[in-house]
Amino acid sequence: MKTVISFYLSFLVLLLSNISVAQKVNPDEYPSADAKEWGQLLWNMKIANQDLSDFSSFQEVNESGLSANRYTVAYGSYFLAAEQYHKFPAWSEVIQPAFDRLILRLLQKQMWQYWATESEGIAKFEPNMDKPYTPSKDPVGHANIMYSGHLLMMINLYESLYRDMKWDKPGSIVFKWDDNTQFVYDNKSLQELIAQQFLSNPVPGVECERNAIFSACNQFPLIGLKLYDEIHKTRNFTAVAPLYKKWFEENFIDPETSNIAWFYLIKQKSFFSEKNPYYGNKSDSAEKKLVKEGVDFVSAGNDGAVGTFMHAWNPEIMEKIYPALKKKVFTADSKDFGKLRTDVFIPDAQYAYWACYVAEMGDESAFKELFKTIDSIYSPVWVDGTYHYPYNENVSAPSIGSPDEGKKNGEEPKKVLPQCCNTHIDKMQPPQSDVSDRVIGLARALPKNGMFNMVNKLFDDKHFTEPSISGVDITKVILKRAIYDSGKNALIVSTLPQNTSGVSGFKIIRLDPAKSYELFVNKDKKETIKGKSELSVSIEISKANDIILQEINK
């Protein structure tokens, strides 16, 4: 009897060892894009792939201001990077060239020529309200981290995602002013130039405008430095980050409220914040008048921008202060609309930036409430399968609060500004910028710790040899995810249903001919594959599909 039992146990073990475990892969356990996110991705790639001389789809002609095209391009690239890393790491053939085009777009003269005049200085930031600096046409030579920092982060995100080192080549970054004047760099020289400014400036930060070091803008070069260090085994970030971190935490964050200051003025040695909204010059009298009238300098936009990107390299402090910042700027009404405190600085993108921070923190309930509001007030549109939130300069949001708002304990009623949004969410038409559209996309793309993981858990060398997909017809197929799980040796590809019938498909590439695989489509085993380096897969586009290709382990 023992012999019979032993035989059957041995047979059962042998049988189980030959059964594929592919069905144990649950596609829904992996990150995915919904239809709106896919539509935003298609819109962003469509804009990215336009002719580099064509700026007709961009909002701004003048590159001064928070809605400048350089920010639209930069945040568009971060959106692409997040989609590539989290939702579609096993599908790069369409996202990679679009990302590269955005870098090329940022290098176009129209994107950086503003610095030839802004390098003279901005009067409101100067103690004497003048323009005391010698102008420079070189957009990255000194200061202007609001441009060079984004360029640095974009290039090094691109290298980390694709291991295409084209921007490392000497002379690969060229700023051509005219036939007689150009400024030539590469990734390495740009790294060193920016790192040196962090180390040699009077304080460990780099100016955006001359004399003004903005907290948000300095996050991008720090991420760029960190990524470069990880890939090239250098120590620029290691040298810079501890100095900046200490200075930031001791000065930019209010110890009582956790509020984040906007910027530091070097000559005045002062921080502009909601408690101290002054430039240290003769404009302060006007600022004091606004404060007396009750103008609120709280900015969910600034908090969200700093919080999202600093979390990529300094997560502890951004997680620590998140609850206090959320309590300050965010509420939800009885209909589950997420509402933000009025933002006089970024009225056209505050919801977008704050949504990114919320996504990075993994605050799911607040995220859903914010997007209920975003989709209600920003009039998103579908255009030929793409989805976006169109530019709207309208600032005629309804009056908010009551005439007696602020009249407490003998206080004067506070001035209530129209931009943004405390009541009547469903009837509002606040301003909306192209920058906000891209940042909303980024918020959709980020899972919890999304920026942190992109910067700290880079694709390893093996990633670029693992099975992936190509030949996707994005006019017919709506991708939900394309992910290779190296722990389970499984490629997981999911699609959403199209509103039309038909058959389409894609190729699975980078198979190892020496290995055996099993293919499942919607839990049904289709075939066993061996001796092939690629495989064609067909699907019905009118329905949702889950395709799993898993290596057979025997």
C-alpha cells in the first residue's frame, strides 16, 4: 500500500511540475491605464511628433510665465516617462521616439531665446527693482535652472528608460542662436555645470530668474543629477543633495505649518512665502496692502509641484508634511468633489499639481475626488481617439464664499478671489493651461511612489533583453498594460475594447529560441512556443483582452 501511495505522489509531483503556472498570473494585479489615460497618451504623442518648427498646437508665444511652452514640453515628457515605466515597460517603440522628439523640441531656439532678455534680471526680484545683469544668449551657462533643470531631467530620464546614450556624445546638445553664435554641450558637461552652481553659489541652490531660487524648479536638476549618477557611476548628486536638503528643510519649510516657501532672494537673504509675501524692495507696500485686504498667498500648486518631485529623492520629508498641507488646501464636499483653496499664483494648474502629489502619496480617496472635479470643470474633449483638457484662459469662475466670509472675532471680511474654486464646482469654468493638461496626464500615470520608483529603481540591463511587444496599431488597439514580470517570467499585455469590430494584433519579440513558452489569451491556452525569437498575436479589438506569455519551467 505504501508503495502505491508513493507512486501516486511521485506521479502527482511530476504532473504538477509540467503544468504551466501561467494561469496563476493575475493581470489585474499590475498597473494599467484606463481609456482616458490612453487618450491623453495619444494626444501627448501626437503633439510631440509634430514638425519641430510647428508651434501651432502650443499655447504660449512668449516664454515668460508659468504657462511657458518649456513647461508644457517638460511635463509632457514626464507623463511619457511615467507611462513607459509603470504601464508599458514592455512596449517602447512608440513612446521612445515621442520622448526624444520632446527633447529635440526643447532645444529649438523658440523655446530658450527668452533668456537673452530675461538674463538681464527681473525688476520685481531685485532690491533696487532694476535689471543689473549683463545679458546672455546661452540658456544654460548660468542660472535659468527653470530651463536647464528640465533639460537635464528629461535627458537622463530618457537614458534611464532606453539606454540610448545619444546625449552623452560630445557636442550633442547645441543651442544655435545664428550662424555665428552657438553654445555646445553634452550630458556630462551640462551635469558638471549645474552641479558646480549648486556648490559655488552663496546658498546651495540654482537661480531660475537672476537672484531668485525657486523651490519647485530646483527639484528637476537634482533628479537629473541623481539619474546620471546611477547610470554613469558618478557622484554629482552625492556631493550636492545633502547640502541642498539641509538648507531646504531648515529654511523653505515653515516649522509650525509645514508651508513650503516659493523662492529665496539671494541679495535680500529672504524667503518669499505665504507668511512673508514680500520681495524686499519698494513693491512691499503693494504686497502689504494685498495682505491687509485678505489676499491669501497659500498655493496648492507650489506645494504639489515641490511635493511630487522632491519625493523622488527626499521622500521622508514630503511624506511627513503631506497631512498638514492637505488639511490646509483640500476639502471634499457632500457630492465627493475635491476642492482646493484659492491659489493666486497658479490658478490655471493648481488642481493638476496637487493631484500629482496626491497620486505620489497613494491617497486614493482624495485622488478620486480631485479627478471628479477636474473632469467636471476643465471640459475635457475627445478628438480622433485622443483625449485632453484644452487651453482656456477664462478666469470668470463664480464668486466663492459668502459676503461675511472671514468676519470672525471682529476681523474684516476677507477678500474673495474668483480664480478657483470653493463652491459651485459643477458650474465653474476656471482657467486651464496646456501645462495643466500635461500635469493632469502625469497625475493619472503615477501610482503610489511613482516618481520615487522611477528615479530609484531603474530598469536593469536584463530588462532590455526580456520579451516585449512591437507592431501595435494604435489606431485600432487600446493598450491597457504591457509589462514583463521577471519574477514570474511572464509577459502580460491587456487591451481595452474598441467601439468598432475587427481583428488586429502585435508581435511578441525578444523570445529566447532555446526556451519554451505558453501563450494564453483570455485564460485560454492557445499554443506552446519553442525555437522562435518572435510571435504574432491576433486579437478581437471589440472586446477586452488579456494576453499572457509565460516561460515554461520544468
